[in-house]
Amino acid sequence: MKDTSRLRQAVLTWLEHAQDLPSIPQAITDVALAAEPEFDAVINAVVDAAPRSQHRDLYGKSDGDWLPNWSTLLGRSGLGEASRLVAQGATVPVEEIADSFVTFCTAPAPAVENWLLLNGDLPQRARLELGRYTLQAFDPEELSQLGPMPALHGITPGGLDYQLLAGAPFLHAVNPDRAADRRGRRWFDLTGPRPEAQHWRALLPLILWSDDLLHVDAVFDVERGRAFGLNQNHVPTTLQVYENDYGGQDEVEEREYTNFRITSAELPRLQAFCTAITAKIDAVMDGVTSGRSLPKKRARRLERAARHLLQAHQRTHRDYGVWEQEADELHLDYVIALEALMASPKDKHEGISERIRTRAAALFLTPSARESVEGRVREAYKARSRYVHGDLLKDQEEREKLADLHNLRLLVRQVVLRWLVLTPHDAEDLAPRLDAAADGTSRDVAIDEPLRAFFQETPPQDAIGA
């Protein structure tokens, strides 16, 4: 193990020198680029403690030579910000800063992780496993440790307020196939699919758990101990007014989230449900590598249905709230999701809408529920046909249209859940079983018993027996 005491001392000397520097960030950068002795000592100490052969990410080419990159050492490490605070006369824990900088330079480069900030609420320090993903809520101290310079948390003006994120659900997973994007990521990443489509296998179990609206607020990268890429402008906030002890009112900025809230008591149920659903998703998606046509098509149909369901969720900014111009398009997303799962590769085009209607209804346990589902799917399919053929959908009051869209979302969510519970994972097609159930035959064993068993053993938050 290399001796890092020289590097630590070089940083402490540099921070002492920073007291006499202008507090403008560019001025500090100019001093570093001018190779003043104090920063030169830091560079030389980095070369000794973290050679390029072991820490390539710290180096860049300058005049034909590989040298520690000044923008990495000042910017990504947080040393530049610490230097600016010292130059301003702020009291900073220089010993902790030196220790953090040594760790930044000498620790193995961390894996790049994809992180998604969701618009729900979990108990702080809650942690659930969803296949290769983890759903986790942190307290502010834990979040501060993910960045490169925890000692600056709460000192740096204008930085991300981790208090806002206490209890925020983060969905994250290691991405071994992608190097870190030093520029940060924007929501509309043109290099690949939208986040809700790219990460659908982790998001779908959460969507199926509760009928409360859930979507992605931000997507970013994390390199633990190096970079926590969430931009504060990507955290939706709202001002809440509270009565204070002096008879007045205080405005408090809080993170904005929906009714998707999980209590500590619900965590074991949520974990059991997500584990069961993830296993079913994985079993269906294993069909991609199957040598048989039906399992491959079934996997593609599930992915297509999930993507359209999640896309519609993402464009629903609040329950009963969508942009008027997009309402009909969201309607189409939900119908596509229905069609993707209810259609069979052996179906002929004639009579397809009737088969989709009766199969969707067959997924429900009581006659009254099946009758209701048939009616809703019939209306949804008619609206879909009018829309794609260029006709106007029936004129409705906005409230009525949003209510219909809301009910269609809940219906499709239930269809996807029940399809996952019932669908076989071999070369057998679910459609003939649903057709037989719709005709009144083979219902109990093929449909009712598996659904009742699932809802009893691993019920979702809003478990219903219908």
C-alpha cells in the first residue's frame, strides 16, 4: 500500500496557500494552470500516490505527456470549491478535505451507476431489491457521502439540499457497459431510449403494486465517492406554509411527490410482491433466447405493453392531470398495451377487437367485474379506432375525459398484472385458456385458482379479489 502522507500534506499546504488567492473560481484555476509551487506539489504527489497505470481516469494528455488532469483534480474532486471557500475566508474542515481528496485520487475507480429519482416517498433508509436494481431511500448524511467531498456538505452555497431528498425513492443499478458521462445527463438523452423504457423491468413491479401515480422525476449517473450527478433543478419542489410558534407563518420548500407513499409496515409486503413480479417478468423475458417462436413473441409483447404503460404514466403529470393535447395519445398507449398482451400470434385480423375484449374480461373473477371490463374495453377500442383513422373522438367535458383516461389506466394496470400471474413460460399460449374461460369452461383451475392464490400470498397495495 502506497504512503499517501505526502499527498495529504501537499493538499493541506495548497489550502493554506488558498487563503491568499482571489475567491473567483477562474482565478484559482489560473493559479493551478500557472504551475505555482503549491499546486505543482499536489500534481507531483498525485503522480506518486496514484500512478496512471492504476488510475487512468485522473490523467489527461498535455504537450504529449500524460499528467494528472487539473480539471479533474480541482473540479470533480471538490478541491477547487474548497479552495474558493478558503479564499473567501470561510471556515472549512481542511483535515477532512485533505482526507477526502486522498481517497478520491487513490481509491479504485467506482462503477458507473444509473440512478432514477421517483416521485414517491419511502421511509428513510428503506432498501428493497428488484432484480439487478435496488430501490432505496436515504437520509441526508448518506446522500452526502455519495459525492466526492462530504465535508463541504452544507457549506457550499447554492449546492443541492440533501434535506429535500430525505425519503425520496431512488432506483439504481450498476451499468457495467457504459463509462461515466462527465458532462452529466439530461432527461431527453438522444443516445438511447427514454429512461422509463430503458428501465421498465424495474419500474413495472412498482407500477403494478399501487394505483397511485408513479413516474420518473430525474435520471442521472452516480460514481460513489466521485460524482453524484443529480442537478438541483431536476428536483420538483413546492412551497408549503406552516404556522410557527410566534403566531405567524413560515414558507418551507419541500420536494413535491404524489400519493405513492410506502410505510415501514408495508415494506415487507412490497418486497414480497416485487420479488414475485420480477421473477415472472424474468421468466417471460427468458423467452428472448428461446429457440421457439412463441416465447420470443411473448417476451416482445410484454416489453411493448410495459413500455406503452410506462410512457403513459410518465406523461401523466398528476392523477387526473394530463395535457389536453396528449390525452388522446395516452389513450392510444393504453390500448396498445392491451392489444400487445391480449392478442395471440395465431389470431386472424377479423374479430380481433372482440377477442381482446373477452380475453381481458376473462382475467377478472366475478361476473359483474367481467361485464364492466368488457364495456370499458369496448369503448376504449372504439375510441382507438376513431383516433387512428383520423376521426374526432366524442366531444367530452375535460373532467369526463380525464376520468375515462384514469379508469383506463387502472384497468390496463390490472390486465398487465393478471397476465403476468397467469401466463405460461413455456411454448403454451395463454389466449386459448382465456377464450375457454370466456366461454364458461375451464375457469376455476385455469384462471380463478392461480389469481386467488397470488392475491392471497403476495397481494399488491390495493389488492382486490374481483
